[in-house]
Amino acid sequence: MVDAGEREVRVSSADRVIFPATEHTAEVTKLDVVRYYLSVADGIMRALRCRPTTLERWPKGVHPGIVLSTRERGGGDAFFQKRIPKGAPDYVETARIAFPSGRHADEICPTEIAVVAWAAQMGTITFHPWPVRREDVDHPDELRIDLDPQPGTDFDDAVRVAATARKLLDDLGYVGFPKTSGGRGVHIYVRIEPRWTFTDVRHAAIAFGRELERRLPGEVTTKWWKEERGKRIFVDYNQNARDRTIASAYSIRPKPGAPVSAPVTWDELPHVAPEDFTVATMPARFEEVGDRHAAIDDIAHSLEPLLEMYERDEAGDMPYPPDYPKMPGEPKRVQPSRDRDRPK
């Protein structure tokens, strides 16, 4: 039994190995995972509180060769759970969300740290919150800038692009909060007023990415098709589409050594490496410096500047992910090398 806020949570099979030991890291058990999340309680709750959240569950541990699936497709050794599991405690609350297909789901909606501890006891490694609160699930309160290194680029390249992104945010009058992705990428979050649709927020991300392309020609791309991206940092605008989520701040990533997605300051970002932040190292850092995103809710910005940039851009909309229905204003969703109508 572990203390989780005002509740006790039972951890079964507490000594089950979730992350095997590596050359540089010790093994991580299920109890270690639960205790990790309790050690960063204020931070993980700031990232998840009242947000519909998909659970990335690895109940048998993180091992090479395991392929993630969705619960709707039969589950497996590791899967994304988008609906509240049967038998969840009565303190686990939900929020109803709608997918692009029109289907609905009641996703867990963390309201207290015991929910996080329970989810970790159920094998959850990573939390994927929607950019909305349950009071209004159709109007995001967060713009997410995902800087994704493509083959031939790395974390240092993403950090260099993030520096220019910070200048762009300053020009817009926005306050951005960076974090490591837990891999090679960098994420930047901007709180916005919950007045716009998912489509609007996605358009704002497209405008932001295109402006980064102009400021860093040859280093940044918004091209959706991988064959067009080259050795550049991809601004994944579709992470702002409905039902697309990013691993939350403080979430553990299913990679050797149990790295975590770590909030950092802008001044820290050029001097850190993703492997600096793990289940083993983050608790001490959190105790020393607290939550680097503690001020993220202090101000919410208007999307109007970015939406005006989007409207001025003659390029228009860009492709949605392949599992989406055809969206209004979307260009042809065909890989360029297979587009018979494209000029040669």
C-alpha cells in the first residue's frame, strides 16, 4: 500500500520489472514507477488535472519487440487505453470526448494524484492528455509546438530551432514553456483562451511552423509526407488536431533507462540532454527546483495573431493524419511520389 494524497493505493506485483537494467541504469519495478509519479505529484497533476487522458499501458514491462496497439484493436502486451477500464475505483472520474469519426469515449480525467498512482499500478507508463479541460472538451486551452527531429538531425538541432521559436513567441507576445519529449524532440506549450476549435488551433500551429520555415530556411519543415522532409526539424502541426495527444510533462517514456519528459527553463534547454532526466534522477531534481512549468496557468493568450498569419498565407490548409475523414479545405491526401496529377 502506498499513500497517494488522501488515499491509499494498493500496488500488486510490486516487484515486477517494468524497465530492465541497462549498462548505465538499474532496473525499474512497478513500485518504482508508482513512487516516481508520487514524487512529482504537483507537476504531473498540473499537466493532467481535469484533462481527458489516454493511458499508454505496458502491464508486462517495456521490452524490445513489443508493438503498441489500441484497446479497440484487441489489446496486447502494450496498448493505448482510450476508455476507462472496467473495475476502476469510484474516485476515478471521466470526461466524454468525441473522435473525428463521430464516436465517443469516456476517458479517465485525473482529479487527484491517487488516480495517477492507480493508473501506474495498472501498468501505465505514459499519460497522453488532451489539450482541453472537461468543462469544455471542444475548445483547447493549449497550443502545442512539437519539434520532431528527422533522420540526420538530433536533439541539438531541435534545441537550436527552439531558440528561434522562442523569439517568434516573444514577437507574438506569447509565453512558451519548453520540455524535452523524453526522446530526441522538444515540445513547447502555450496556454490559450479556450475560445477556438481544434481546427483553429491546428491552423495556428501551421502558421507558427511556416514562420519558422521562413526564419530558418533549410532547417525546418512542415511537410507532412516523410519523403519531402529531408534532414530537417519537422513542426508536427497535426499534434493539434482532435484526438492527437503528446506525452505529458513528467511522463515516463517506454525507452531503455526509463527517461521522462522533463520541463525545463529556456536557459536550461541548451545545456541539457534527454538522458539527463529519468525515473531515477527526476525526483531529486523536482525536490530541488520544483515544477519548471509552475507558472503555465498564469496567463492565457489569444490565437488571433497566428490565425491572421494563417489567413494571409496563400498556401492554405495541409493534410490531416490518414485515419481522419476528409476534412473541409484539406488538400489532396496523396503521397507526392504517388500523385499522378502532380506536375513532373
